[in-house]
Amino acid sequence: MAYVITQRCCNDASCVSECPVDCIRPTPDQPEFATTEMLYIDPDTCIDCGACVDACPVEAIFSEDDLTASLARYRDINAAYFERHPLESNFDPIVTPARPPKELGTLRVAIVGAGPAACYAADELLRRADVQVEMFDRLPTPWGLVRAGVAPDHPGTKTVSNLFESAFRRETLQFYLNVEVGTHISHDELLAYHHAVVYAVGAATDRHLGVPGEDLSGSHSATEFVAWYNGHPDYADRQFDLSGERAVIVGNGNVALDVARVLTVDPEELAKTDIADYALDALRGSNIREVVVLGRRGPLQAAYTSPEFLALTHLKGIDIVVDEAELVLDPGSQALLDDPNVEPSLRLKYTLAEEYAAGSRDRANKRIVFRYLASPTALTGTDHVETVEFVHNELVSDNGQLVARATDRTDSLAAALVLRSIGYRGEPVGELPFDERRGVVPNEHGRVLGADGVPVPGVYVSGWIKRGPRGVIGSNRIDSEETVEQLIADFTTGKLGAPQGDRAALKALLGERQSDLVDREGWKAIDQAEKAAGRSAGRPRVKFTTREDLLKAARG
Ligand code: NAP
């Protein structure tokens, strides 16, 4: 019997070093790790010890005997990876990372942001050094996209917050929530109170299509919709028109799939989750019966991952629709698929699309329709979106990539709700240098680089503001470890200035400037109140969705 990694895998690779027979791949030091959709266990080598199960922060690993029907296919998915990448194990000894010498004293670090990248960076610092970490977030709640981004019907993914709760239970880490860097404290002040500042602020905004009509009412970014249904206090008052029968989502990444599911699954299923109450009410009154997901390239280039695409198979009362004609591949894509060394995950993406195309349909069901090779050219309507005009694309080779090029064939779809799901985008961080094209702070392995290309002493980045908005939650672990490695090396070699003020002085300063500061006790009070409300309703939690309610709970 072997263990099997399944859909929920967060790629944080905590399991890899725990495996006594080194049978989990790819490992963080392999080139495939950067692009893999998930990690896999070699069934022929696994000794069934279960060490990986205990290490997994999102409960993604099961004994093959315990796989539910919806996860059964992962037995073959794990095995297929090793047919393509036979296990070569060399049992390299695990090297314990160096700790700074004791005589340097306590390392003091400010981390701006409290999402996964910030938390993984803090966790790594706490393991690696005699350290005091102060974590800042402008919201009264921690965990960033784990709370405000992960879809409510993916509760397992949110269990990563338990890992952070347990790592941060000691006073070595202090929360400064509802505190905005740039308003309540400046970057220079932060730097003066610490050896180093790590910005892990994510990618706070979204990208635009740049087509006429994009600003009509009824047209929104998917990131707005996601923040709304997740109860983010800055988005709680948004309105989305759910009165029409069809919604169109532009872009086909995992966010598009999250949004398509939330718009189509039975609201009574969502009622068991931590979705915001107002969103649940709105979805109960929704008339939407069809969601069309428009991808600008073909089925092999779709940005969704195969585990998320596969999971759609198991949605109740929803047909997943693909038109067989759109699966006819261009020569470049066909060559990729015919390559005997094709990645199993890419082949699976195509096989699933074929299965959806051949699947049976029930007229009583709602539908998620995947269209490929289509780009919107305009959104039209009098005061509100009524139609999405689009053009059919063909794929052409450009610098080794297959990119979309418009043909002269056009089409249109009636829709009252259009959500562009074409990626998040980082915003400038105070006065730090900023790469406008990529939406990231220029850096070298996490060390922020000045305009002259030289590292700015004591300033670091981690997560999406460092590498751009890609990768799943656990991808931030390896990313943050890299940043912390540089920070500790700089501390050890005396490149960081000594702090001018201590913890008590910082606390006093912030207490004066932000009377509504939420600390660990405040967050605990919010958390307990939300969970208590959830218990009586049979839900994981009922979220407070306004700052006023969050602050009241924090005080109470
Ligand atoms: P994404 O994966 O980067 O997908 C963006 C999509 O937008 C792609 O289909 C892209 O097409 C398309 N696009 C970009 N510009 C466009 C344009 N001008 N016109 C039409 N289409 C355009 O972004 P995402 O869905 O926001 O996800 C961000 C990251 O979070 C990803 O790494 C994702 O896997 C992760 N995430 C994971 C989960 C999960 O594991 N459940 C859930 C949510 C998000 P091209 O490919 O042609 O550029």
C-alpha cells in the first residue's frame, strides 16, 4: 500500500524532507519544482509510514486504501509522474541551515503583510535565529489570501493557517494588525526599529483587458468578486448583477475556475462554508445558469491546473461543456502532445477536456462552458454590459512560445455579468523601486535592489511582490526561505544596521498612533467569535465583514 498526494497539494514541500525513503518529487532543488502543478509520491518506493501525512499542512495526502471516489484517479496521476521521471534517489544528507552566531544577539525583523509569504518568512526566521518578529497588516485579520482569496468550497486549503497559528503562539512574534505602513508608521521608522524589513504585500490589484466597454457596469475583475464572496471588508459593499442567465469569465486560470464554481454550485452547498453571508444571500437569488470561460489560447495552454480542472467532474448538478471542434489542435500543440516525453499533467489536461466534450448533458443542470482560442474585443451595452464581442484566435510561435493571434472570425455572447480573470498585479510599495512592467519590486533572491542595481541594506521582499502573481500557497515556503537565507547572511556578515528602538518603544509609538490596533489577543477574540457563530450554524466560521464588526469583536 502507498500514500497518494491529491488535489489539495499546496506545493510547500513540507512532506519532502519528512519522507524516510526520499520518494516525493519534484524536490525544491529540482528544476521541475518551479512549474509543477503538485507533488507526487512514487508508489513503488513508498513504505507506507505516513510521515508525509503528518507533515502536510493542508491534508492532501491519503493512503491509497482511503481514497474517496472523487480522489481515486490520483493513484494513477502519482504513478504516471514517475513513469515520466523515474525516481533517482541519492539520499543527500539534509544540511541544517546555518544559524547566526549567538554573540550577534537578537535579530529584529518587521514583516509587512500577514499572508502566506509573510507567514512562511516569519516561520523560517523563528526556526533559524534568536529573533523578534513584528508582523504588520492593514486589515484587522491575518492570513491574507488564505482568508480572502481561497474559495470557500476549498476548506482544506485554509487549514494551512493552523500551521501558522501554532508557529506564532509565542511572544517572539507580535501582530500589529489594522496598522498601515505609510499611514501609522513610515518605512524609515520601521527600519529604525529593526535590523530588517521584509515586504510580503502580495499583488493587491488586477490587470485590465484594455477593450472598449470594460468600465461598463456589470464588468468587474474576478479579484474583486473573490474578495467580495470571501468577506474582505474593503469589498463587502460591492454589487454584482446576478440577474442574467449567463456570466462570462475572461481568462482560464485557477481563479476563473474558483469563480465559475461559486457562480454555479448549489448555494446550499456554499451555506456549509465560511462564505460571506451577504454573498450567500445574493447567490441564492441568482438567475445565472451558464458560465462561459473564455481562454485566449488552446486547451493545452489553459492556465488552470489539471487537479482543479479534474475536480470539476465531481460537481453536482453542473455540466462541464467543451466543444469537440475546439479540441482540434494546431500543429505546434499536436507536436507537444505527441512527444513521448510529454508531461503527464499536460496530457491529463487534454484528456479531461476530451472527456468533458464527450460527456452526457442534462438540460436541468447548470453549465460551465470552456471556450478556447477566443479574446474579447469589446463589451457593449447601453448603461450596462449586454454583450461580449470576441474574436477567434489562432496560435503562432513566438520566441519558442505559442501565442494567440486574432483571425478575422468574430462572434458574440449575451451576458449581464463579465468578470476578467486575467491575473493579479503588484502595486508600488512606498518609495521602493518598482518594475512597472512586471508589477514587482526589483530584487535578487529577495534582496531589494536600488536603481543602481545594488541591494538596499536591510530591505527584502517575499511572495508575489517578489516573483509576480503565480504559484499556489505553499509555493511561498521555498520563496520565503530564500529571502530569509539572504537576510540571515546579511545579519551574520554585519551588513544590517542596529535597531535604534526596542520592542516596548515601538509598541508605545504605535499605541499612540493607532488606538484600534489589533494584537494577538484581538485576533484571537475575532477568531473565537467567528468560530463560535459558525459552530451553531454548522459552518467552519461566520465571518465579520466590516471593519467596525471586526474591531468590536477584537475588543470584546
Ligand atoms: P493565471 O493563472 O496567471 O491565469 C491568467 C489567465 O488570464 C490566463 O488564462 C491568461 O492567458 C489570461 N490572460 C492574461 N491576459 C489576458 C488578456 N489580455 N486577454 C485574455 N486573457 C488573458 O492567474 P490567476 O487565475 O489569477 O491565478 C494566479 C495564481 O494563483 C496562479 O498561479 C494560480 O494557479 C493560483 N491559484 C491557485 C488556486 C488553486 O490552487 N486552487 C486558486 C486560485 C489561484 P495566457 O495563459 O494566454 O497568458
